[in-house]
Amino acid sequence: MAFSKIKLDPTGSGSRGAGARAIYQTTDAKAVVKGAGYFNTAASELTHVKAVLVVASDATFEAKVSVAAGVVTLAAMDAFA
């Protein structure tokens, strides 16, 4: 499939059909944010989010987001080989 400029969303808003990216800032440490259940109360808001950029108190990182049955899971981003 060829590149489709229509699907490019340089703002990250998700308005052009690109998977949405969330940004989250917290005074919590990275280990806390990565803990089980941390984002579960926002499961409905994160349903269509593919990745989240987290600015924690001790680190800035990006993670893949998946939501199933109200449980939000963060995972490492895929390697770009």
C-alpha cells in the first residue's frame, strides 16, 4: 500500500483517521504509571488510543495502549528494524 497523505495527522489529534496518541503528565514515577490498573479508570477514553506519551516525574516514555474489558495495558513500542 502506498503512503496516503490524507491519513497523516501531524497534530496527533486522530481527526484524520490515524490512530490517536494521548499525552499524559504526572508527578508519579514511571514505575507507578506502568503498574497494573493505573489507567483503568480512563478505559473508555483510551479505547481508540494506540499510544501514550507519558511525562512522569523521573522519565518520559512512550507506550502502546490496549484496552480489553475495562483493563488498560501499557506495553513497549514495537521495534523499528
